[in-house]
Amino acid sequence: MHDAAGHEDHDHDHDHDPSQVPSDIALRVKALESLMAAKGLVDPAALDEIIDTYETRIGPRNGARVVARAWSDPAFLQRLRADATAAIAELGFGGRQGEHMRVVENTPEVHNLVVCTLCSCYPWAVLGLPPAWYKSSAYRAQAVIAPRQVLATFGVDLPETTEIRVWDSTAEIRYLVLPERPAGTEGWDEDALAALVSRDSMIGVARLPAAAGPRP
Amino acid sequence: MSPSDDPAPSPPAVFEAPWQASIFALVVALHDRGLFAWRDWNRVLVQVIAEQDAAGAARSPSDGIADPAGDGARHPADWVRALEILLAERSLVTPDELTGMAEAWAQAYRTTPHGQPVTLEA
């Protein structure tokens, strides 16, 4: 039953919780998808491609607002560290499924990476829809076993001295990576900062580049 | 798509849940495969919306009946119903198949420990 995700040596206390059953409407969509795929009428990879096409209109950019506020307001950052669910709610964003959010901060010494074996464990109310690769078994398995190599495939090469922490989202706790504020953004307002924050940086598979020019 | 076909429907400005993106992608993919024209899709969707509206107050305005975005996109649940009807009309799927498959997925979720990929047994 165990796949190659290395769960034995990873600290899991939720291995035996049943997976969350999706809503009836979501199950009907899954039924349509799998029947069409079984009949050879649709290629699941083609569905992922179509969804990726609409990535920019998928989900609110709520997570980026949270990050921009955290960079701009030290008091908010403190509240975010203490109780991310409540701090995020201050901005009017809530988990739709009652999940608790936890924010993990990137620093020059520590890089955080989020993985979950189920798409239902992705805080899409905050981050938008998960990218197709996030659900792939290759990502799920490799992120736990060999996070440094996974990051390299995303073009993120970290110094050997940087510690990588892998966070496995559960049905109860969803993680949001707080990326490092890019250099060259001193004095930028929250709107300008939020525009820099990518979805992938909040999963931990991207680092934000230094600002390329003056504040837009 | 033939040149005389109706234009493709617009997706909503923001998908509010993963299944909403999935049903949109599925409808687009099946159309691209040539299984139906957009005019067929629109006919069934109009029928579904009329049935839903006739059914009355079951849904609140926030469910999309009022078309708050103003872009013609209706509630994605209507797309799900419309696709079920359209595929059944073409004998591509039966209601029993759909019910059985949905239950199989529900069962897979219930019996798969968290942390494992949820899959249907072949």
C-alpha cells in the first residue's frame, strides 16, 4: 500500500486517517472524467493542459496579498506567525473547508517546500488551484525523498548550507510558504509587492528574483 | 470546430473550486475531440438552466443565477448536468455508469488512508 514516498522515516501522524471525500458535485465530475478517459474519449493530460491555460484566472491572488502584507507590516507578520488562520482572516480570506493555515518562512538559511499527496490538501481558497504537477506521483514521492533534486528541476539551486524543510499538508493543516522579500523592493507598496509573488513561490518551488527595475 | 459553430463559452473569471476548472476543461476537451458542437452544448445548457429556474428557489442568487459576473457564465453545476445529459443523449455514457463511478470514487476516498494517492482499482 505504501508508495515510494518515504513515509516511514517522515513524521506522519495522519497516515491512517481516511481521505476526505469530495462533495457530490466534485464526485460527479470525477466520474465523468474517468469514464471519458476509460472510453478513450479524453486524455487526462489534455485536461491538465487546458486547466493550465487558465491558470491566471484560477483562484484569487489572496496568498500574494498575505505575503505582501507580511513583508510590509511587522505586526501583521507577528500575528501570522502566531496564528496564520486568524491573520489571513483579517484580510477577509478564509479557508472554505475549515482548514488551518500555517505559514513557514524562507530565510537565507532555510528553504521550505510544501507537498501533499492529495489535491484536497491544497489551500486553494488562498493559493488558487494547484498546478498539475503538484498532484503528480513523481512530485509527491520525490519531494519527500530528494527535495534538493526536485527544486533543481524547477530551476532552484540552493547552496548546500541551506536547510530544506518539507511540509506535508494534511486535512487539518495547510501550509503557505512565505518567500524572502526580493532585493530592490524597498519602499514598494503592497500592491506592487503582491504582483511579484508567484503561486510557485508560495509552494516553495520557486524563489523570487530581485526586482528588475524601479517600482511599477 | 466548424467555422459556422457558435463561439466557445467563456470560463468564469475565477474558478471557485477545483472541480469547476475540471468540468470546464472536460467540456472543452470533448468538444475539441469533435463529440459535439458548441451549438449542441448551448442547447442543452439552456435546457438545464430553464429546468433549474423552473425548479425555483432551490438556489440562491449567489449560486450564479443572477450571472453576477455579467459574462454569460452560469453556475458550473449547470455545466455538469448539461454534460451528463449531452453524453447520455449520444449514448456515450449511461446514468447508471455515472452513478456507479461516482460511488466508486467516494469509496476510494473513504478507504484510502490520507497520504496515499486516491485511485480506482483497475
